Amino acid sequence: MMNSLTAQLNRLFERLSQQQDAINSIAGVLAQAAIAEGTIFIAASGEMKAVTAVAINSEKPLTAAAEWSPASIVTSTDRVWILAPDKEGDELAGRLSDAGIPFAFVSSQSDQSELADAFLLLDSPADFPVQDDGMPALVPHAIAALYIYYAVRLSIDELLAE
């Protein structure tokens, strides 16, 4: 069991490590808010809310980060980072695009990915091994999102240091 989990997570991390351009693009979009003294709103859904918890509540929170809510007032100096395990972020992506607000998007499925200023496609549940009942053995969206968060965070820190 553990060997299968480890192998699956190793494949996930290997694939994500090859997404450096997308990670740098996400960091570039989000760093614009920090540079302009705006807010980086994190609009995470489902298990990907783990990113919000880490970005805001960790010992060293992400510069300018705040949790997005439907009541959030987003201005031109702000940026939004949508993290959705499925198509949950599509409606917000459409609204942000219509309002001309730059945003980054991480999802395993989206009909609105082309609207994002930066987009990273996660593996979909169909890409994971299946159990005897046909369900994916593991859909580690929270782990993938946290890996991406830390990679983006390191890139933002480098951009802000320059």
C-alpha cells in the first residue's frame, strides 16, 4: 500500500516539477499585487483550501495574501489565485475576466482556462490508477496544490527580492 502511494506521489511531483514555466507565470501574476501594494486573493475550493490555510496562517505568511470570499472587493491592483480540483473555479474565472482582473488558475478541469493570465493543469482523476471498484486510488489535489504553492511562493520571494 505505502509503495503504491509513494510511487503515485513521486509521479505527481515529477510531473509538477516539469511545470516550471507555468509556476513562474503564476508567481509573476501574483507578485504584481504584492509590488503594487494590492492583495493576493486565494480562491481555493475543496481540499485545495489547504493552500489558503498555509498562505495565511503559517509562520511566514505569503506577502499580501487574503482569503477570497464572494464579498471580497477586488481592485485593479489585486490579483486572484483560483485553485479548484474540478470546474469549481470556472464561474469566478469568467467574472474576473469580464472585470479585467488578472488571475492565476490551477485546476484539473476547466472550460475557462484560456481566460487565465497563468494556468496550470493538474492531473485529472482519470489519470490516476484505479481501485477494484473503478474509483481512483488517490486524487491528491491538496498535496499537489501545496507543492505548487511552495514552488510559487519561492518564485514570488525571488521576484520581490530583485
